[in-house]
Amino acid sequence: MTPMEKMLNQQLYFCTDEEMADQQTQALETLYDFNQTRPSEKEKRQELMKKLLAEVGENCYIEPPLHANWGRYTHLGNNVYANFNLTLVDDTHIYIGNSVMIGPNVTIATAAHPILPSLRRKAAQYNLPVHIGDNAWIGAGAIILPGITIGENSVIGAGSVVTKDIPANVVAVGNPCRVLRPIGPEDEEFYCKSRNMRILPEDLL
């Protein structure tokens, strides 16, 4: 198994392969170009995003600057929005579903290193894929660790560190991130604390 195959298949490998380094540099060149686009260059930005990432669905938007180890191992569904300073440590695959919202300064990491010091000294690494379900909302400053799955519709509170899988249809917050409550009937009545849905214009309901 080649170092690249190990990188993508959860195997321990050493980050010293020159061919891998060359491929990564090529990807980072595209990332650099994406981050240098002007706000008015929307079509160019879309073209570069599709060149950079593994998959880009319809109506996706990422606010620069974007940071990524590769880019080419991140998959976006449709209608994904990511605010500025998204960091993708995509040394293996990151799957982001449809209609996912990502706040500023979020980190999604697949890469990890052995605890054993002698292995880390040799630049040993392994990677675990991350899955984010449809319609999830990842709050500002959240950190999602390797191997995590976040269920559809769930909300991850700002500043959370997600160390374990989060089920669908819940609000989860904290460090480590824990389920606070299910999404329920009160969320149909109130959009924020005591702010009632009934005061909203009809076109927002």
C-alpha cells in the first residue's frame, strides 16, 4: 500500500513522501488563487472552488479566507454556506451534506498522530473521515475532531469541541461537546429564546 493509499484508508503512515508533498503543493496553489479573489469575482471564485474541492454541489458558498491541507478530499452537498476562516484538515475525506451552515473560525480535522513519542518524532500520522449530515448548523469557533459524525439537522454550539458522534435532531454544546436537548416543539414556536415565531412576517414562516 502506497503512502497516499494509507493516508486515505485510516492506516498509519509517515508524512515524508516527496510525491505526496508535490501533489499537496499543487492543491495549495489553487487554494491561494481562491483566497486572492475579489468579492466581485463570484464566477471565478466558484470555478476555483470546484477545481480545489472533491465535490461541490449547487449553490455553495465559502467566504475567504479558506484554509485546507488539500481541499481535494472535501465533499460539499448542495446549498452549503461556510463563513470566513474555515479550516479543513482534509488528509482524508470530509463529507458535508446539503444545506449545512458553518460559522466563522470552524475547524474540521481528519488528521491525528500516535501518542507514542518515537512515532511522532518520525512524522507518523493517521486520518479518520468526518461526516456532517444534511441541514446541520456548526456554530462559530467549533472544532470537529477526526472520525466524527454529526447527524442531520443538529446544531453544534459556538466554541464546542466535538470529540464524539452527535446524533440527528439535537442541540449539542460544550467542551467536550454534549447533547443539550432534542430539537422539539418549542423550536417551532420560538426562533430565539422568547422571540415568538408569531411576530414574524408570513414570508419568513
